[in-house]
Amino acid sequence: MSDLTDLGVAAIRDGVRDGSFSAREVAGAFIDAVAAAKPLNAFLVETPDHAIAAAQAADDARAAGDTLRPLAGVPIGMKDLFCTQGVETTAASDILKGFVPQYESTVSGNLWAAGAGMLGKLNLDQFAMGSSNETSAFGNVVSPWRRPGDTAPLAPGGSSGGSSAAIAARLCPAATGTDTGGSIRQPAAFVGITGIKPTYGRCSRFGVVAFASSLDQAGPMARDVRDCAIMLEAMAGFDPKDATSLDLPVPAWEAGLDANLNGKRVGIPKEYRVDGMPAEIETLWQRGIDWLKDAGAEIVEVSLPHTKYALPAYYIIAPAEASSNLARYDGVRYGQRVLPEGAGLQDMYAATRAAGFGDEVKRRILIGTYVLSAGFYDAYYTQAQKVRALIARDFEQAWEQCDVLLTPTAPSAAFALGEKSADPIAMYLNDVFTVPSSLAGLPAMSVPGGLDKDGLPLGLQIIGKPLDEQGVLNAGLAIEQRAGFVARPGKWW
């Protein structure tokens, strides 16, 4: 039943409930798809036994007449940044190769409690640092998309590139992602799927390998808005093990979905019309404006004057936090250890980190350590935090005029692997539209809006007020219904 892999989360959930097919059949179809997709390098670890066990539990519950759990029968992919008990977790870095956690992250535990099964651990940019999934220690993830007549492998986006590639290739109906500066939204846009970063604190960070603690936030990636709402309901919730977790009830986001935007105001930030923006992105943005008007929304122009400082501020704050978080990888407690003959403790630290960290991780650690050093802390880190506060204030003032914001997700469609890897600044510019909302901790979502001239997906981003994931989802649904995006990559792998 290979057509089962064309189904999304809601369709699988409902089909298992009404007996259209068994959860074992669904799990088997996706397990076979994962096994046949090695050229994509999306999965680092395959866990068919986990998926089958969850599927069997769903089938047994249905046979017994028991109430099925919210994600019963739904197999998913887990980004390899989430600790999974008994299953290797590496953050795509050599320094954690062989690390098998003896505990479960809160987000993955919530998903298993909801009945989901795990197909495997998904590849990513090392420690979530990257925009193209080229920094993984275990090889690049390859997008399932191709330009017509061109065999050049394309980037699936990053850092959640394994998640985006697996969903677009129908290897799983949904997956977890993490978003520090756009790592759910940008890869979703690159492969024509949907992904949402919730308000900072909605999903627990416990058991998620840390990059930048004040920015990291887990979220779902799936093929449509409804599936993201279902996944987010299962992932979110208060966790006393995470000091930044929000002690709030989880809304019924799926039940609240409504594409009627009458009475809603959509802001268009004028500062997002950046120099050199491709005409196709501008055209898509205007199309999105028209779709939201058609849904009943009023369109207003707003100003976010400190937007131009967001990227520089982010690339000071995030590396600074990374340099602190990654200091724990020293070869003493867990992960790899490199101990040259006759080496002392400091020599072991240096050798372990030199061998275990990739170039991009080292670059960010060096930047972060520099901006936190005694002579430069106030000049760089303190200033960046002040800019972050101004960016958050810009958004607060914008909410006086509108309910959500509409912007492009990324400044271009997917680029070829290797095309930007030699120029870190060009790579960092991929996050120009996604970073501001991350700095402010706001919910934001990417929804596919169309194709570029080469037939590659382009995404539109909706940014919402704090805790207004419902407003973001509803605006995303309005775009989704009007865009009618059904394009999918042709199977070449």
C-alpha cells in the first residue's frame, strides 16, 4: 500500500480510527519508504521497531474498543537534536557520536504519550548551526527536489533539513524541528511544506541539545496547516524541568482552525522589501496579500524600523550562547574523547574539540567567545541585547495596528549544495526574514505559496502576537486554501 505514504497526519489518524487501514500497514509503508531513500541521507538512525510497536499498540486499542490516543497510528521523524531514550542522539556532530541518552526529551515523550511512533532520527546541520544542511558530520542531506533538466543536488534548507526532506519525499507524514533563527521555516519553504515555530516557551527545551538557549524552540513540520496544529497540540505544554517553559494550558488549535479572516488586520512591514529582492519573491508576496484580502482581512502597512539590525544582533547573541552551551563537550563526561599520548587535561579538551566539532561550529564558538570576552562584552554582546529589545518593541508597536504580519519566508528558492558554503555571510543572509521574530520570541509559520521559474517551492511567512498561534495557523490556512499548492518532487532516488 505505497499510497499510504501520500497521507498526512490527520488522514492517517482518521483512517486508523475508522478502520480504513491498520496502523501496522501505515508503519510498514513508511518504513519501506525510509529504507528505499538512502540517497537523500535524511535519516541518521532508523527505528522501525519503535514505529511498529506504537502501531501495534494502536491496532490493539482499536480492536479492544478503547479510545485511541490523539496520534495513534501516526509514525513520525524525530530531528536528531531531541534526546531519545535508548536511541543514539548526536546533534549530527562527531563529538556526540555514540551518545545514547538514558532519558527522553519532554517533546518526544509527549509525542510518544500521544501515540506517535518513531521512524528514526533525522539529519541536521551540526548542533543546528546552518541554513543548508551541509554542516552535518554525517554528510549532506539532499533535497528531493530538482530543477528541470538539472541534476545538481539542492539544499533542503537548515538546520532542520532532514525533517524537511523526509516530509517532502513522503518518508514520514510529519517531523519535529527546532528553530533558533528560522530553522523550521526556511527548510519548510525550500521543499514546499509547512512548519511553525511557536511562541518561545510553548514547547519544552528539556532534552533538546542546546544551541542558543534564549532562542531555541521546538515546533512541528508537516505537509499542511492542520497537521501542524495536530502535532503542536501534542508537543506543547508546561514542563517544570524547563525554567523557560510557559505554565499555560495548551489550546485546541486544530478545533480552532478557521480561514475566515473577517475583522482581522494583516500588517505588511515595509522594511522587509530589501534591496535586491528577486521579482518572484515580490510577486509571491503580493499574491499572498491578495489571498488574505480575499479571506476578509484588511491590509495595513507597518514599520519595523530596527529590522535591518536583526541579523547582526542575532549573529552576536546566538554564537555567544553557543560558546557557553558547547563548553560542556570536553571529552570528560560523555561523547567522544581524544587523548593524545602524554596529554594533560587542557590538551585533551583541545584535541577533543578540534576533532569533534565541525568548521561552522568552531566558527561560531570563536565568534561567541570573542564577543563575550572582557574587552568586547559591552561593545558587542550588550549592544546586541539592546538591539534585541528594540526589535521586540517594534513588534509590540506593530500589534497596535494589526493582528498578524505577512512576509516572504526566504529571499530565494533552494540553492544548489555547495553554492554558498564558501561564503558564510551569504549563507547567513538566508535568515533575513525569519530572524526578527525569533529574537522577539514570536510564533511564526511558513506556508508554501507557489513555484519559482525553475519549478522550485517558495514560502510565505505569517508572524503573530505572543501566544497567538491560533491567529498564525488561521492566516496560514487562508493562504493554503487559496494557493492550492499541490506540487511535489518527482521521485529520482
